[in-house]
Amino acid sequence: MDVKQKYWNPVLETLPQEKIRQLQLKKFKQIFRWTYDHSKFHRQLYEQAGIKPDDIRSFEDIRQVPKVEKAMMRDIQRKDPFPYGDALCVPLEDVAVFRQTSGTTGQPVYQPDTWQDWEWWAECWSYILWAQGYRPQDRVFIPFGYNIFVAFWAGHYAAEKIGCEVVPGGVLDTKARILKIEELQATAMMGTPTYILGMAETAKSKMGIDPSKLTIERITCAGECGASIPSTKKRMEQAWGAKVYDHAGATEIGAWSFECTEQPGGLHVNEALFLVEVEDVETGEIIEEPARRGKMIITAFDRQAQPCVRFDSKDVIEWADEPCACGRTTRLIEGGVVGRADDITKVKGVLLAPSAIEEVVRSLDGLGDEYEVVVEKVGDTDHIKLRVEVLPESEDQCQLIEAELVDQLRLKTNLRYDIEICGCETLPRYEVKAKRFKDLRKQE
Ligand SMILES: [Zn+2]
């Protein structure tokens, strides 16, 4: 691989859109046929809908293919062939890797991959890392607890595949990881926004180390929306003196998107490997135009053991208006994944995306990184309580900060909040993915 090469795959990343669409149609037909022929679960679903492989001739036909929801996958699992159940398309002995979803929305879903699937994962991540400036001279530190969650495993293998030097930061604690980054002069790392900010806080407050003076030049974030939220990205970039890039992916789907070094304020969809459709949540119509939000329905063209065909991801996204300045011809998702369809909830009749609250909290200078949102019903009325932490040097400005918060939140979300300003380090800290948004109305 020529290190001066701009794209990981110069052909696929610069295909004209109409050629990409032709390729997508061809590849959808292939994965549909594979799934129909090999998965009992999918075949039953498609037979009920009266759709056979030869029926698929256009994107309009694709829209008639039934969607698969996470709950359906949950139901077929823990059965024969154990533990994956009827969507398994290969003999059990071909399964090379077990992963499972994190289970934040219910019982975890198991994900089998063959060796070929696993190589495909690393290939998907190679597009991401190359687009974010990773090159063979990079020393990549991965501060991730390697376990049953897919998280940064494929990032690790892709960094090796590209030719970087990889330092697995496995079971080390946060302080040991920071010391290792310092000792080895690592140039890049990967983590959730919550953990990247938490590491910086530990370095500064507990070790007297300024992370921006370390050698990290680029950080790849995943697992949460934060790196696409401008104020959160800015906090991470300032803390580490590094460029921060977003990536969105999922265990059941694969690594389908990435931000490039142009930082266009959104994510490229890797359209040569995935078909992304945006569905209007109310009408079910597929949205092709920019600036209209819907939930993502996604197909992975090349994953074989347990395929992902028109999977209802519940990620809320919208198409961007303009192509990216980097020259890639694949479409952009504006502002990244803005939330989960389940989290985007109506409060007092107004649609509220938690990411909008994060954007406001982290844009104010006197506040720390942590916050907590609780939505509850008091009598018949919805109440939103927002807890934030004030930084020690700003404690005398609490009233000003509160007024600014209320103003900004009303502007960005059209809602009123009860604000509680807490002392530094009083709110819960999270190691990997944070749970900062609590809707108590859903538990009643
Ligand atoms: Zn780009």
C-alpha cells in the first residue's frame, strides 16, 4: 500500500453515484439469495411476504422486503443450532468468532462470524482508519477491555492490516494506560467519547499530566454519538491536542460509516459495502432527499454467517445536502447518528433528541463533561430535570451559567428544564458507554 494514496480503495470510494447504485442493486440481490437459500428464519419471513430472489429487480422491489428487528433475532436465539438459532447460514463448525450486543436495550443478541466475515470486518475498518489519516508509521494504542463485545476488536485488526503498530491496552487501568501512551509515544487511539474525556480528566486531576502535551494526533470514537456533537468533539480535541473522528457501527451490522479528515460535520456511508435506507418513522416512506430525519434500515452485502438484510437499526439519521470535499463519492449522513428512535421521545408533545442537550451542556465553559437527564411525569405533566457539574473555578458564576443553560436549551430544544447545578465529580462516571438519559415514564 502506497502511504501517499488518499483512499483505502480508490476505485470503490470514487465511483460515480449511479455506478454505486448499480453495484448496490447487484449486491443486494446476491445477499438476498444467499439469505433466502441458507437461513430458515429469513426464508420463512420472505415466504410469508411472497417475495423470492428473482422478484428483486429494482430499489422499489427492495423496499418490499420485510425488515428484521432486533427483537426477532432475540427470539430465535438460544435454540438449535445452539446458540444462534435459525438465522445461521453456515455449518456451526465454520463459525470462527462469537460476539454479542451490549444488551443496553434488552437481552443481548449473539453474533456468529466466519473467518471470512471476520476478515470483512477488518476490511470495513481499514476504510475508516485510512480515511482518518492512519498510516503504517502510526503507533496505535487501544484502551479497550477486549471481551465479548465487538467494540474496537475490528479496529485493532484493521490497524494491523494497514500496517500500523498496535498496542493493546486491554486490562490496564486508566492511569497505566496513560503512562503507556506517554512511554511509547503513541500517535493514535480509539475509544468511546465518554472514556476519552474520562481519561483526560484522570490524567489532569489525578496524575498532573496534561494530555494535550502527549503525542496522540488522532482519535477514533465509536459507541456513542459524541464525536459528531460539535461541543463534545471540541472538548476532546482540546483536551488531547488531537483530531477526533467519529465512526458508527454495530455488532449485528458491521462498520458501516466513518468521518474523514475533512471533518465535514457528518459520516460517510460506505456504500460499496452497505445499503443504507432512511425510513420516515410515521409513514414508513423511504426518504431520499436531504435534511429529513428518519430511522436507518441497513443491509450488509458481504456478511455471511448471520446476515444483516434490511435490519431496522433504530438509528436516527438524515442525508446531507452536499458531497464531501475529500472527493469520496459516497453519501454523507448529516451530523452523524443523532440518536436512537427509542430515545427520541416526545416531551410535552415536542420531539426531544438527547444529543441536543449534550451539545448545549458541553458548549458552556463553566461546566464539566458529565450531565444527567431525567424525564418524569409529575401529575399529568412531563418534567425534565437536568443535572450538571460546575467546575471549581466557576462556582461563583452558578446563576449566570444556569440562566445561559435555560436560554440555550429553550432555543435548541423548545423545552423548559429544572436545572440542578452539582459540585465537581458528584455525578456518576462511566467506563465505556454512558447512561445519561433516563425516561422514568417508560418504566411506569
Ligand atoms: Zn469526506
